[in-house]
Amino acid sequence: MFSLQTIFGKGDKFYGLLEQSAEAACESARALRQLISGGAGAPGMAAFAASRQREKALAAQISEELVNTFVTALDREDIEALNAALYKIPKTVEKFAERYAIVHERVAGVDFAQRAQVLEQSAEVVVEMIGELRRGLRIDPVRKLQDRLQALESEGDRMLVATYRTLYAEGSDPMKAMLAKDLFELIEKAIDKCRDVGNIVYSIVLKNS
């Protein structure tokens, strides 16, 4: 006979799976920053594909566990929402890496590093926020992390406007400006996906506080 503790304990597996998923997303953001920085240790496309495949496998495992688990640590719809949002981070990062690998010579001199750093920092906050779920859904730590995530997004937006102003003011190479804009928007989209995860975590904590 199973005890209630055993049944509820099985639901805790989702914390670990979501934490692994957040770490995979963070690894992809870190790889992007390293790619832009260049050097002998810069990751190749295989690294980004591996991060996305790892995230995809975790997403599939979470979906399977939701079917097979009677009691879950969080509401099922919240787990599903987090699962979907986390998967989109490395997926978007891989799109950037694919396009950057093709056009990096055409966008030489464009500074993507600052924006990539904001993305990496945002992904690190996501890891912390996901980690807070198993610590009792404490509102104050999660609110502080959410504020930090919002501040990073605002800083990224400010950087983007400044970069566009420089690109368009130069006006010497319209193709370079267009390619750079496309790449910047992909980084922005990845940062937005981090924000989406943060919003879901925050709403979960508010709902259960």
C-alpha cells in the first residue's frame, strides 16, 4: 500500500525536471555569448543543437510524466506552461546561431556581445526562479528575481535602441544594417522568452501565496 507521502513525493520529480530544463536553456545562452566572443574555445553549431535536443528531450519527459503521474507538485497547467516556455529559449538561441554562422562576416564590427550578456544574465535569473519553486513558493525572493528580470529586459531594450541609432546613422551599408537588425531581434526574442518564464513563475507564486 502506498502512503500519501509516497504519492506526493512522486510529484516532486517535476521540480528536478524543470530545473534541468532551465539549466539547459542557460547553457544555450552561455554558448551564444561565447560564440559571439569568438576565440578558439567558441562553440560550434553542434553545441546549440545539442542544447535544444536536450531541452526537447526534457520537455517530452515532462509531458510523459504529466500523463503518468496522479499527483503533481504544481498545477498541471502551470507545469505545461513552464515546459513550453523553457523550450522556446534554446530554440530561439539556436536560430540566432544558425543565422550568425552564415552572415557573421557581413556584420563584422557590430557589437552583439552586450545583448548576449543580457540574455545570459536573464537565463541565469530564470534558473534561480525555477529553483525557488521547490523552496516553498516564497513571494519575496521571487518578486526580487522578477524585478531583476524586468530590469535586464529594460536594459536590453535601451541597448537595442542605441545600436539601431548607430547602424541607421552610419547608413553606409543597408544590407549590414538589415542583417544586424534581424540578429538583434532574435536575441531580443530569446530575452522575451526568459521574461515569459519569469512571469509564469511569478503568477504561480502569487496564486499559491
